[in-house]
Amino acid sequence: MKKNLKDFLFNLLVSSLIGLFVGMVEIIIRNMNNEVIVTLISDSLIGGVIGTISMITFIYIFQMKEIDVRIAFIAVFMIIGIISSVPSIYFYLVENINISILNLMSILISAEFLGMSLCYYSYKKSSELNSKLISKKKQFSEKSSDS
């Protein structure tokens, strides 16, 4: 029963997010103009920069320096927040365009949620792969010691 409830809630969440995404695409298509296209391209580039820097940082802190995974997650969280805020801060300081706290918060919340979800997913996948590799290594070492 508990498993069915978890499956139901997971399906509800994913389905709701898909519906939200479809609605956002509809709004974008309906309101498409040059400004929207430029914004989408710049946001895509910023997302790519954030993802790349976050991945490199996580790998460096957790795998290369072997520091606690929580520190790596905190570093990624901070990178996402700082880089996501840069365009708004630029517009405010350089272009003298007032920024809405509501807009900035919506950017930060969605960027943090999605970015940290991707980071956690990548961490889990690499942990599973490492476990499988360690298991295979043990199997090979057992076979070679038996010979």
C-alpha cells in the first residue's frame, strides 16, 4: 500500500511538472518575439555555463579532493545561485533596469531546484557505477587469487 502511494505521488508530481512545462511552451509560443528568442538563447547559454561549472566543481571537490559530498553540494548550490543572479544584477547596476524580487526569486528557485536535482541524479548514477566497478574488481581479484 505504501509503495502504491509513493508511486501515485511520484506520478502526480511528474505529470504536474509535464503539464507545467507544456503550459510554459504554450505561453512562449503564443508570445514569441525577438526579445523572447534572445532571452531563451541567453538563458540556455547561462544554463550551459552553470551546468558545466557545477559539474567540474562537484567532480573536483568530491572525487579529486575527496572532500565530503555535502560540501560539494553546497558549492554547487552557491554556484547556481550566484551565476543565476548575475544577469539580473547586471541589468540593475549597468543598464539601470529595475529588477523584480519576484522575478529574481522565481529564477533562483527554479534554477536551484533543477540544478540540484541534476547534480543529485548525477551523483547517484556515478555512485551506482562505482559500486558496480568495485564489485567487478573484487570478482576479478577473487578469480585471480583462485588460479
